[in-house]
Amino acid sequence: MNNKEGNNKRGGSRPNSSRPNSNKPKPPMAKRAQGPKKVKPAVKAAEEEKAEKIKKQNQAPKRQKAADEIRLNKYISNSGVCSRRDADIYIQSGNVKVNGVPVTEMGYLVKLNDVVNFDGVVLTPEKKEYILLNKPKNFTTALDEGQEYRNVLELVRGSTTAKIAPIGRMDKNTTGLLLFTNDTDMIRKFTLPSQKSSKIYQVSLDKNLKFEDLEKISKGLVLDGHRVFVEEISYIEKEAKSEVGLKLRSSNVKVVRAIFENFEYDVLRIDRVSFAGLTKKNLPRGNWRFLTEQEIINLKNV
């Protein structure tokens, strides 16, 4: 009996077992971490509308632009100091005044006769223009030589409405490269005695240049109490010894003439073949062209 009871205990079922019944409901699982709630379309639209209103607070009220008006950022850009995008930054920061009043409104319209002060400097609305001319004979940069010789401005008439002027002077017998611009800073830069750009001239003399005089000129000389530095001088290959190439920094053609007259040579012709890296390539005598953006950058970095 006892053995049977024992066997029944080992192999029989145990209705009164303490193991949990698998049919009982399980406890609820912990909630997963949730991301930010999605913004409902109506709420998102309201937020965008609010942001747009804030953005428009700094903008000038829209009105029809008059014929003599221009956007302030374009006015600044045309003056050559920076791009329109950069001009917007200056305007927003309060560094621009119109007729003495600070302006921070985007899209502000100004008239061409308004006084615009940009970071302490009064601007002119003209876009900076740079025109290269291959000057022929019998035209002069002077305005007081009567009607016998025509002014070089006639050769670039119609190229621009800007008030351009030549950099340096050229007499009627001088030919070659002449740069015109309304950029007063560049005009000042290339007319200063201390400027560093090189010019190359081909000079025609009344007689052959002696080799000893060529060597003396190459070492530099003093003219009217001023020291003249000559970067290079040489005879023109396959030409007579009266044809000379001269490289120096001065843009004043009178200096070129004075160098040879100092050694008792008469200068018959002077042709400027290079100006601060610009050449006469594809520019026939009497023709002009606008400088490329890269050429303008190069001139400003000289």
C-alpha cells in the first residue's frame, strides 16, 4: 500500500500544485518611451503664420517702386562695397543710414539723390565699371589741348553711362593700353608713386640706344630729384637697336620719355603693351572691352 501510494505520488497528477496556472492573466507590460507628439496640421500652420508675421515686421510695407527708386541693398551693391546678401546683413545690424537716419528695414527703397552712409562712408549708386582701351595715335587724355586733337573719351563713348575717367595720362603720340573706370579708389591706387604694378612699354627712339646707356638706365636714375627704378630694359628682338622694351612701375608716360631724354635721345613713339598684367591680346588698336571679373579681382589685389 505504501509503495503504491508512493508511486502514485511520483507519477500521478498533482491537482493541488503550487505552480501558477498559465491561464491566469499576465500583468501589464511597462509602456515604451514615446517621442515628441506630432504637431497637428492646424497647430503647425498657426506657428508658421506667426513666424511669417515676425519675419515681416522688419520689412518695409510693399508699395509700387517709382522710376527713380532702387532697393537699398542693390544701391549698396552697385557701389561696389559688397554683395546684396552682405548688404542685407549690414542693413539689419543698423550700420546703414539714409539721409542721416538708420534704416533696418529689408526692401527699403531709396532715390538716387538720397545720401546713403554705409558703415561711416558715403556711397555713390553707380556700378563700378572697368574698360580697357587700345589707344591709337592723335588722341589725348588732356582736356585743354584745343580742338586739334580729340579726347580719348570719344573712343569709349556709349560703353557705359557711368562717369569714367582714364587712369594716368597719355599724349597724342603715345599708344597702347589705357584703363578707364569710375572706381576712384583704383584711380588713386594706380597713380600713387608707391604703387607696385608693372607696366611694359615699347619705345621708338630717333637713333640706336647705346649699350652703355642701356646699362645705366637698368640701374635706375634720378629725375627732378626723384629716384626712378627700372625693373627691366632690353632691345626688341629682331628689331633695330632704336626699338627698346622698358618695364617699370610708373603709369606716367612722361617718366618714360624723360628717361631717354636724360641721355639725349628723342622719343618718337611710346606704346604701352602691358598694364598691371593686362595685355593687348585680341584687342586691336582703337578698340575697347570690359574687364572680366577675374581681371578686376587681380587689379584689386596688386
